[in-house]
Amino acid sequence: MSENTEGDEFAELLGDIEDRFAGVLRLKRAKAVLEVAEVTGMIYTRAVSSGVPHDLAQAMAAGYWELEIVGEAEAGAEGEEE
């Protein structure tokens, strides 16, 4: 085998591994977002059923969402900058 062919095969193998890792990472992130969405809904529902006014319950749920999703994204972006 020529050196170039071996390099192409290796690059193809690495590309396949990267694609698989990317797919697994997407699924992991999607599951995390779905879990946060579920908890966000529970916060709103339980708050309203406990007598908390709609606007306040909505703000509570939005605050949780913001902390978990936006805060996590910001923390990830800060880590990448270092």
C-alpha cells in the first residue's frame, strides 16, 4: 500500500469515529434539554396548583430554564475561551 492510501484510510476512520461521537453527543444534549423542559413544566404546574399567581409561576419556571440552559451554554462558552 502506498503511504497516501494509508493516510486516506486513517483519515476516513477518524472521520467515522468523529461522526459517531458527534451523534452520541447530540443525543445526550437532547436528553438533557428534554429533562430540563420537564422540570420547568413541573415547576410551573406545581407553583400554580399551590396558589402561586400565573405570572410569578411563569417567571419561576423561566428562571429555572434560564439558569439550566442559558447558564450552561454561557459556562461552556467561557470554558472554550480559556
